[in-house]
Amino acid sequence: MFSDLAFLYLDLPKFQVDQLLIDKIEKVVYEDGFFEDKFRNCRHIPIYVTDGNDIKNTNANKKWSKQSEQLPEVRLYIEKYIKPIVNSLGRIVIICTKPGEKNPTHIDCSRKNFANNTLEHKFRVVLRGQTNNLYFNGQDKNYYVKENLINQPFVMSGSWPHTMINEDNTMKFTLAMGSPWEAEEMNTNYIKLLERSYMKYKNSFISKKNMKMPKNINSFFSK
């Protein structure tokens, strides 16, 4: 079943977000502590990345960034709740999308991994903004997140085309972990988490099983 996963809220504690954390994130993103992502029309604050400063995944030498030192609440949540359920942490950033902006339809995996049909699960938790402005693109219709659970972690498929429109009047902040984390199928802790999460949040579960991939997807890949 989880090979068909498009979206599932996770049975993990909500990320307790207060105004102090938001103020600190805003300070970082407005003071050159970010990378521009022109393809996805957003910015990335590096948290756990190659050599602590490179978000391009040029090697496996991941380190905590200087920006993460300004956001200890983020690092603590990752260490306490995410690290125990994965064999190793992937690249972690905070995705920052301006008010009124759109993350254009895209696929968050390489063409090679897409062709090999790897799981490509991506961890997410919205720190400020909405979760249900994310949707998955189908050939004949789009598939929207059914519940808007604020600050609730979720996992989604990066190998299915998806889009997000930030309709709020503030910048959206999303804590995100992806490649080189591959959502290991042999990781017992992760599988148990998915099973537990499905039982709790099955009304919000989106399966790829009956979804039709859009045609002409070449433009959805970043490389």
C-alpha cells in the first residue's frame, strides 16, 4: 500500500510553533540566509545540508548549517522525532514561498529515480501557512489534501507531479526533508509509523493507485 502513497499525515507530535520562531525564520530569510529556487519559485533556508552550506547534494557529507544554529527549535524537533525513524537524515531545508506565489507543477526526484519507480517519500511539516493548498496533478483532475491540519507532519510522494499555491498574505514556511533520504522499505520503525499513521489519518490518505499521470511531464523535472 505504501508504495502507492501520495500523501499521509504522520502520527507524530505537532510542531509547536510560536511567534518567536516565526520571527527568527523571517530574520534568516530576509538577511541572505537562503538559496533561491527559481524552478520551484521559492527560497530554501539550509538546515542540514552538504558541508553545512550546499543544498545541491554534491556529496553525502551532511552537516548542520549556520542557519540551524539560529533555529534550535527546528533542530531539536528533527533530532527528537525524525532521526529515530530513519536510517539516516536526508537533506533538510525550510521552503519559503512568498504570499500569493505558486510552486509550479513539478516532480521532486531525478528522471532516473522516476524511471526506476523508487518510493521518493518526502517529509514535510508546515510551520506557517496551510497544508491543504497542496495538490497532486492528474491527467483529468487534481487531487487535493482533504484536511488542513496545522503544524502536523506529513509524508508525500516526490515522484508524482504536485503544485502548491500560497493564498495567504504571509510567507509560507515548510520544513522539508528529502533526497538522499529514500524512505527505506526495510526500516521497521518507519513502516510501523506509516501503519500507525494510516489507522489514525486514513480519511486524509491519498493513494496514487487510481490516479492518472498527466501527459507530457518532461517540464516537471528540474534536471
